[in-house]
Amino acid sequence: MNRILYIKSEAVRRLIPKAEKILSGERLERFRVLKRENDKLDSLAASALLEHALDGRIDLYYKDENGCPRLSNGKFLSISHSGGIAAVALSDREVGLDIQLPETRNFLSVARIAFHEHEIEILKKSHDIQSDFFKLWCLKESYMKARGLGFALPSKSFYFDLNEDKITLYSDDHEKWKFTLIEIEELYAAVCCQSHDNFSVQKLVLT
């Protein structure tokens, strides 16, 4: 059961007035404190994905002590949103998903804050620094999520090597994980999982 579902956040705009009836628990509390409309759309989009992915059993969803999403039925999931798209990965094994809208920024300045020295060297030598930057960013976040630690895991404590189509993780548990780089619409995306089965990708269309 390795799959990724995604939805464009704009598709749930009509649900904003109904949010108090649709959402419950932690997701409702989070929605109530959101001020920006785009954040509200992202939150509702993620809830719509969970509702569909869990066949309505939204009660299975909770967050652990590190703030990472969990399921009480023994399955695993990871949620990400960026650029007006929300996505969720589901698996029978530990999984992490990250999606990123490519934007122009000072890539090396950001990398010096969040990336390992080896990854910074990759960017310095890169012929397409934007592509390599977002590939590395998605890979790193997907791994941190799959570990169940998020940003509690120092982002400079491990690193990746990009060699054509081969992705190599340098970490103390590197042998546990399989990484896949994909594209969702115009976004970069990476999924990290203990399962070596491929992930299907499906767009959710609300009716």
C-alpha cells in the first residue's frame, strides 16, 4: 500500500464556510488560528486528502510527541504542502514526503544554514543549482519526517549524494531507506520509505 494522493488547495475553497462542521479535534483547532486564506486552503486540502485516504476514518489520525502525523491502525503517513498543492503519502512502513515549489532564492546562503558541507559542495559545482537545491531539500525533509523527528533531527547531521539517477544517503541508518524523486504538477517531491515498493501517484478530484 504505497501511494501518494495530492490535491490543489484551490479545489477546497468552497469548503471554507463549512470548515467548522467538516473539521474536528486538532485539525479544527489548527484551522481556527490560521489567518491567511492560503493557509486555510492548505489545511482544508490536507483534511480532504486524509478523509479520502482513510475512507472517512479521520479518527485514526493523531500527532505524536514530536508533532509528526501518525495513524492508530499501525499504518504510516506523511503530509506536505507547497505552492497551492497538498499531498499525503501512505504506506505499511515508515514514510516521509516533502514537496516544494521551485522559487528563486539565494541557494548557497540557505544551504550554508541547513545543508551539510558535502551538499554545499554539490551546489557549488552544479550546472542547475535550483534543481539540485530543491532535490536535496526534499530528500532531507522526507528523511527527517520518515525518522519521526522532523526538525528535531539536525539537518547537518547527515547528507546526500546525487550521482545521475542514484541517490545515496550518508547516515547511521542509511540501509533502511529507499528514496524516490518525483514531480507533482510543477513541484519537486521526494519520498523516503522503509518499503522498497514503488509509489503510485494519484490526483484527488472533489465532486
